[in-house]
Amino acid sequence: MWMETNTCSKYTIMPAPVLTRWWYVGCAVCNVVEHYDKWMLVAKEVINLNITDKAANKIASWLWSLMQEPVLHFQLTFIANYCTYFLFPHFK
């Protein structure tokens, strides 16, 4: 077919690149859901340690305000459960 693999080539084709990307998204979401309170503490500490004009303060305050929304936590929990019970078992 058109996707023949050439053993002499220094480039290799990544198997299932879209699924691989969703694997990393799922791992990241599972980490955020598991350590949600710690991520909020980190954001609050970054806000407290930096002055208002710094980019770190702006990013952390944006993250802090976004993590205060219960809808975000519900959506992240949904994605984490989807990955845990449907997506991850297919990779094993």
C-alpha cells in the first residue's frame, strides 16, 4: 500500500498518532483530577509570590479563577473517567 515502511529510512511512522495524543491528554486530565486541590494551591502560591504585572501572576490568576468553576471540575472528571474505563484498557 501507500504506507510501506522503508527500513533504510531514518524516519518512522508513528502508529495511531491521534490515539497516542489522547493517551497523553487522558494522563494529564487524570493527574489534574487526582491532585485538583494541590494544583489550586500551586496557582494560589504563584499569585502570592509574583507582582500583578508579571506573566506568571496573570497565568496563575487565570488558572485560579478557572479552577473555581464547578463545571470545569465536572468536565475534567468526565474525561478522566472516560479515559480510565474506556480508552486506557484499549492500549493494554
